Amino acid sequence: METYATTKGQIVIPASLRRKYGIKMGTKVIVTDNGDSICLVPVTEQYLLNLQGSLKGKGALKTLIEERRNDREKE
């Protein structure tokens, strides 16, 4: 598939891909620069559900609590 950028840098995502990935008006899209390519990831309800539990067991909560404690001490 091919699309073109407008003078404002906007692109049109083909309708078949919008349907496939659940992109509707107002859907947020994460844009990632991979060095030699750009990746677009729509932030849909399914995307958020897939993230659920992905940080489990990685110590993220402990790190967050520690960072907040450090921030409070600095104030």
C-alpha cells in the first residue's frame, strides 16, 4: 500500500488498515522512530488490554514508589 504526505505532513491511512486496527476519528497513535523507519501504533482499547500485566514481576511498582518517595524528600 502506498500513501502520500500533505504539505502539513499528514498522511492518510487506507480504510482497510483503519478497519483492521480499529482506528476511528480521535484514536491516538504512538509514532516511533526506528532509525530507518517509522512505526505507527494505534492506542485502542485492545492495545491497552494487551498491555495489562505486561510489567508484572518487573519491579515497576517498587521503582515508582521509590521515585515518588525521593520526590517528596526533595520538596
